Amino acid sequence: MKPLHGDAEHWFGECAKLIAERDALATDWRVASGAAIMLRTELADMRSERDALAQRCRELEAENNTFNAERLRVGKENATLRAENIKLAEWYSEAGVREDTLRAEVADLKARLLEAERGNEELVRLRAENRELEKDTARIDWLADQFKTCTVYMTGEHPWRPTSYKLRELNGPTFRHAIDAAMGEATCATTDGATATP
């Protein structure tokens, strides 16, 4: 019968190996457990971040929808403003044409006003000349009456004077003196130089 001493040693060695492997596996298990705990924690954090990101994505999508609606509204307002701008440009063009027409009318009215003012000045001048002419006409009529009176007086045809005082020389100094007197003092001179009033 064979002794078991060698087999026992063999089995003891195998058991020692198994125990060492068990301890190593236990150590690995503890390390793996710690790593698993860390991974679970990280996974929970990642899930929280994922949920936060999903919430943020939903918020951004809502904001994007709001921005799209606002963009559409602004686009409509922009189209309306462009149409109004086109109308304003047309009105501005019409206003420019109207302004040119009004400027031409104003220039024409100014020219007419200037012509009227010149005509008014000419009318005032003509009226002044007419007044002067009326004065001159009245003066001439008065001188004619005085000349007629002096002529009648000096030719002896005046009822208050005798015929001896008739004017002998119409071109003489006595006649010129009578004309000067008629134009100046409305008196007539006799043939001997004496001054008499009828």
C-alpha cells in the first residue's frame, strides 16, 4: 500500500493555491465592487445630466418654436413695412413732382407779383405825372385867362380902361412885361411903365 504523504502534500499545495486564488478573487471582487459602485454613481450622474440635457433640449425646442413664430411675425411685419415703404416712395415721388410744380407756380406768382409791383410803381409814377400835368394844365389855363385879360386890358377893349392905353407893339418890352406880370404877380403894365390893377 502506497503512503499518502506525497499526495497530502500535493493536495495541501493545491489547497494553498486555491486559497490564494480565492483571496485574489476576493480582492478583485472588492475592487470590482468598488468600481461598480463608482460606475453606478457615475451612471446616476450621467443619467441626471442626460435628464437635464433632455429638459434643456425641450426648453430650447420651445424657445426655437417661439423664435420661429416671432420670425414669421417679424417677416409679415417686414413685408407690410416694405409695402408701406413702396407706397411712401411713390408718394415721395409724387410729392417731388408736386413740389416742382408748386415751385414753378410760386416762381410764376413771384414774377407776376414783381411785374404787378413794377406796374404799381409805374401807375404811381403816372398818377404823379398826371397830377403834375393837371397842375400844369390848371396853370396854363390860368395863364391863358390872365393873358386874355391882359390882352383885352392892354388893347383898350377892357371896359374900365380908355383906348389910349392900347398896346402899340406886341413884341415890345411892355408886352413882355405884361406877360411876366401875368405869370408872376397877375398884374398888367401900362405903356408908360406904371402898374395898374383892373
